[in-house]
Amino acid sequence: MSENQISTTELTSQYIAQVTSDLERNGKEQERVATDIAALQEQLLALQHDHTVLVTMHQALGGTSPVAGTTPAVPSVPSQSSARTKQPKAAKEVKEVKTAKPKKAAATVAKKAEPKKAEPTKAGAKKPATGGTAAKASKATAQPSLVDLIRGHLEAQNEPRSAAEITTALTAAHPERTIKTTVVRTTLENLVARSSAHRNKQGSSVFYTAATEAAAKAEPAAAAN
């Protein structure tokens, strides 16, 4: 519990105790005043009775009638019930005045405890650029395949080339690509199988040359014979 909440609770308890004490004191004062009023009413009734008896005796003795208006007016005395009816209203007003500060303190605590609203994102906030990624993807799709590179390299050569020599030449020509000798050798064998390249074995070394269009047509004919 925060310090503000503890302070508010203590202050409210103090006001409640004070108002309760005031109510008790007010009730006792009402009882005292009501007792006094009842005693005065009894005295007033006795005096009124005596007055009536005296007036009757005065008239019987042949005296003149008392002047009109000499009869004392009976004051309107509020009853105890009406006095107690007004008391809760006064006590309520006192309580509202005294509890105004605790309510204000509680409102302050609630305002402080209210979570801050998230700040809206600035309209001009930069979005991650996607142009570079798209350009790289477009560039990657525009690059020729390894098969085309190997075929083009063989067609540009006048002498047979080994898989290692072709790998070295292609790596130098295309440093952005990772070209492995094993992949190049596998690709060359696939070209040989499709009659797009020739394999020449010299000792323990294997060399490859590009198949010309005439040679590519001659091989299927020789195989048929």
C-alpha cells in the first residue's frame, strides 16, 4: 500500500471518530434542551391555568373584563421529535465538509496511479527499407546458373580444362559466388551425359571440352550404327 493511500485512510478514520463524537455530544445536548423545554412547558401550562382561574374570579367579583390582547401568547415550542429530525441534516453537512479533503486526496492518488497512455507513433517514423532486399533478390535471379557458366567457359576455351581449372577461373570471374570443385565436377559429368561436353582422360587427370554442334549430332548417329 502506498504512502498516499495510508495517509488517506488515517485521515478518514480521524474524521469518522470526530463526527461520531460530535453526534453523541449533539444527542446529549438535545436531550438536555428537550428536558428543559418540557419543564418550561409544564410551568407555562400551570401559569395559563392560573390565569384562566383568576380571570373567572375577577369577572365573578364584578370587575371589568381584561383588555383584549393582555392574554399572553403561547409561544410555539418545537417538539423533541422535530428537533431530532433536523439534526441528521446538520450532521450530514458537517460530515460532507470534513470528508471533502479525504475525497480530494483519494482522487489525487487515483490520478497518480492511472497508467500513462502510450504515445502515438510519429507519422514520420522511418520504415525499414525493403528496396535493398528486393534489389538483391532481383540481382540473384538475374545471375546465370552454374551450368550456363561452365558451358560458356568451355565454349570460350580452345583447350581441354580440368574441373579444378574451371573452378579457379569461374571463382576469379565471379568472386561474389561460392563455387566448389566437387560441384563443378558433378555439373561437368551431367553435361557429358547430355552430350553438351566431352571428357578426355589423360593419365590420372580428366579434362573437359565443349561439345560442338556437329559433334553433338554425330555422337547419337554413331551410337545408332
